[in-house]
Amino acid sequence: MDITALGYIGIKSSQAEQWGRMATELLGMQRIDRAAGMQAYRMDDRKQRLIVDGGGDGGLAVMGWEVGDAAALARLAGRLEDNGVKVISGSQALADERHVTELICFQDPAGNMIEVFWGAAVASDPFRPGRPISGFRTGALGMGHVVLNVEEVEPLLPFYRDLLGFQVSDFGLTPYKLYFFHVNGRHHSFAMVGSGRRTLHHFMVELGSLDDVGQGYDLAQLDDGRVAYTLGRHTNDHMTSFYVNTPSGFFIEYGWGGRVIDPTTWQPHETFDGPSLWGHERLYLPDEPRKRLRDMRLSAAARGVRVPDPNVPPLNCAWLDAVIAQE
């Protein structure tokens, strides 16, 4: 596959002050100064991972996917154009704004804007988190994952699976259709929920320590209405996480211990135990759909469903290494 990772996400929101506090004080990202009306945030050695454009309130503005080099970018552009997708070569000004060497722009069949790039710039100074955390798990696994609400999953499957080359990890058909896709060892970097709507459902960032997540959970609970899903563990990617409400009306998943797979041997399959093994109580849902999801978790518990404990490699984080050295 040409696409190797989720590189960045751009959103549109006029709630700049609220986003700034949440991204730094809760999530632990590093804010980068940009032009008026634009915010950018670092998670690692890349110059930016999250972009907040204050020019509107449209939610998801763009998904930025990475390829290895110019040849891979040209190959993908040709395949898209051969299949009737309008591809625009990104200007040098846009490439500079995204801190990449070259990029192309196009839309998926539902109208979501996609950018594919190569040559992401690396910052000269080390990442400094907005609050003390061990760091984010990125590198070859990319920024994390993004999940879209879509009206129907099936019309989008050929685009993401066949044209972009995303590989199906697994899928569930009840209580709603969920398809998960991998582009590297991360269990999924992209997913679609057939909810009948067309919005960003959430994006996920993964931390280097379970304590980072637990301390974030404590902080989130101090902010009334911030927690959207309680702490829990997913059945398919084994992530222990909680979800927060954002100023833009979608969620962010804040997790640890995600499953890393071998894409060369992985076999896609249907899942039947629901999205969560335990926890993840959807605080925002009405009683009946909350009960339906809770009953699936209780059924899994009654059958003794378990998943392996994660074997999580340590992070290579310059900021954390410096703190440890001082201590």
C-alpha cells in the first residue's frame, strides 16, 4: 500500500481559546504560534499534527495521509484520476503551511477533504508537552486514528479499500455497521460508522503510559461535561481509553495500550462482542441506546471474554529522557 500513516488532522472551529486549553492542559500537546486565526499543535518531532483553523465551524477540515516519497504520491494520484477522482496538486504555499515537501488534494465520495503528502518537516527543537506526560505513540504508526460518521458504509468501501489501499482489520454489523482499516501496524488508522450522519465522530491519540491516561481522566472529570465516554477497553484494538467532548461537537479518544498487528499476515474478520469489553459508558446517549451497548458489555463479561494484556514498547521521547535525567 502507498499510504503509510495518518500524518495530521485539520479542523475548523471558532472556539480557539477553548481548543487551546483542552489541547495543551488536558491532552498534553504543544501549541505552536501561527498566523492569526490559525493554531497548530505538536505531539512529537513533527512540526505539527493538529491544525485548528478559526475561519469557521465545520468540524473536520482535512485528513492528511502520508506516503513514502514522490513516486508513491504520483502513483496514487494517477490511480485516483484513472478512476474519475479529481486530484489537485497542492500549491507550494499550502505545502509550506502543512510543513511538507509535496501534497495532493481530493475529496472522498461523501465530500470529506483528503490531503496526501510526503516529506514531513521535523522540528529543530524537542517536543515540550503542555502538561507532564510520557509522550505520544506516533512514529511509524502515525498520529493516531480518525473515525467518521457516514450515512452508509458500503458506498465508501471501494474508495478507501480499493483506491486508497486501506486494509480491512475487522468489522461489526450490530448495533450499527463499523468498519476498521489499517495502513501500518496500528490496528486501525481509519474507521467508518454507518450512523446515517456525515460528521467527524472522533480522532484518537495514544499515550506512552497508562498513568498519562488516568491522570488525564482525573483532569477531564474536573471540567463539567467534558467526559463523553467513561474509562473502558475496546474489544478489537484492545485500547484502554476515555473520550472527551470537544468544543466542535465531536469526540477525542485518549488511550493507551493499542494493539499492533502484522499487516502481512492479518486476516479481516467480523466481530460480535460490541465495541467495548468494559466501560466506555456513553454519557451523551439517551437511556435506550446506552442500555443496548451496556448489555453487550455485560454479555461479554458473562461469557468471560478477555483480551491479552498489551506488550507496549517504551517511547523514545527526548522530553521524558531529559526529565528522568534531572530526577
